[in-house]
Amino acid sequence: HPEQSARHKRNCHLIKQFGITVEQEELLLQQQGGICAICLKLITDVRGYHPHVDHDHTTGKVRGILCFACNSGLGNFKDNKENLLAAVRYLEKHS
């Protein structure tokens, strides 16, 4: 049963990395209406990717579910609010 095996593997990963189960991840996404907590776009699984569990790297606390692009963006800015605000100011200046 490849689907059950993949779900079990995902469940083990989520528990190890974030302390939540697949069911809890699905509930979070459902509570968000199936959309990314940042860009508010529908999170779809078109290429086999899972939604991304966002967490605070200091506390480990899960913050929400993000799409790949928004999760990558936060990661690239290293969750630094000052850098993100500087990026917003930069975009405002050049728009």
C-alpha cells in the first residue's frame, strides 16, 4: 500500500521535526481554509509537494502552514523581521 506507506513516513517526519501528526497538519491547513497563511493562495499539491509546516526556529513552535514560495522566502530572510521590513521599504521605494 504505497499511499499508506507514504502517509506513515510523512507522519514520522512531522512528529520528529515539529511534534505534530499528519492529522494535526491537515487540521491546521483546514483551519486556514486550505490557503497559505502569508500569501492567502490555495495550497495545491500539483507536483507532489506537501504543504510546508512553518515553525519558530528558536522555540520550535508551529506557526502555520505555508506554500513553498512563502516558506522559502521566510527561510531566505532567516525569519529576520528587520530584513523583511527593509525589503518592503525597498519595494515601496522602487514601485
